[in-house]
Amino acid sequence: MTPAPRALGRPLARRFYARDSLTVARAVIGRLLVRDAPEGRVAGRIVEAEAYRGARDPASHAYRGRTPRNATMFGEPGHAYVYFTYGMHHCLNLVTAHAGTPSAVLVRALEPVAGIELMRARRGVEAIEVLARGPGNVARALGLTLEHDGLDLARGPLWLSDLVPRRAGHRVARGPRIGIRVAAERPWRFFLEGHPCVTAPRRILARPG
DNA sequence: GTATCGATTAGC
DNA sequence: CTAATCGATACA
């Protein structure tokens, strides 16, 4: 007898993440990201993500080798790499590829699907479009901090659903990554074109020199 | 040891 | 446009 279907699906297996981060970044667009916490469950569709490619990528935290901060990226795929930046924000990445190849996908924006009131409480704003728009706001809406670095995405309580990705009538587009000063020309950002929850790039950061 | 800079955000 | 705010990094 088959188990009853779960409303939000089941966690994707580790093999989903065991591919190049470019492939995974494209594949996660439209997928459901679920976070189960004592306060409740929140979920959102990934509408924007970026690939970071370790030793080949000057913009990656792992470009200069392993440090205490980026250690999770050097481990098994299918884990959460959460880091702290600008003295106040956390960002969520999905570790991809394989152990020793520090690749990851930065989750840049979600379309809220469940637990919207909890997201509003965590964020202190009401509008659906801005609840999880921007990587710092994604982590905030999901209630993620450094203590969640290393969570196993294949087991929960933070996981990607195996349900068929829904693109909500939008096309998947790609373009340059946002907020970096090096390797900014590489088109490793994927997003649902025209989706209201996708970030609007403000400006190109000036390169040093 | 000191100086600088973020895979950002909100506000003016 | 800038302040916020601190860990990681660069350099003396």
C-alpha cells in the first residue's frame, strides 16, 4: 500500500543536488522550499537563484580555499550553507556537486506559498511580494541563522519538494549575478522573468581600481 | 596589530 | 545616495 501523498511533497533525494551548481540553479527555479520550525511551517517557490562555483569562481566564498565559514560547501551535496554577512544578514545556499568541490546555489527570492502570517511576523512587513525578496530576506522569512548551517536538505526540517516545479506561467531567464564585484559578467543567475517576487537589480557595483 | 570590504537591506 | 554592523580578509 502506497503512503498517503503529502500536501507539499517529500524531500528531494541527495542525487538532485549532486550535479554542477549551474544545473541545480536552473533546476530549482519553480521548486518548493519548505522549512519546518517549532513556530510552524513556511514554504515558498524559488523564483530566483544563483550558481557559485568554488575554485573556478572568483566570486565564491570558497575561491581561496576552505575556512571555518565556508566549510559546509566542501562537504556532501544536499546540505544548507548559511552564512552571515554585512554584520546583520544571513543568506541560504544549497550545496551541490560533490564533497571537495565547493559549489553552491544561493537562494535569492521566494514566492510565499504557506505560512505567510509567520513570514510576516518574522519580517515585519505585510506585502507578499517583498516577504522573501532578496537573499537576506529569504533567510529572515525562513527563520534561518548560522545555527542552521549544515542542515541536511534530504532529511528536513529544511527541504526542497519533489513536486513538479511550477513556473506560474513565467519563463526561466538567466543573467549576470547580483551584488558581486568580480566575475559579475558570468550569467549564472536564474529567475522567473517578470515574477513580482524577483529582485530588481539596482546597479552594477563598481570594480576596485 | 589596524584597515577594508562584503553573494545586503531599508531609508532618504 | 548612505548607514547599519561585524566576521573574514589583507596587509604592516
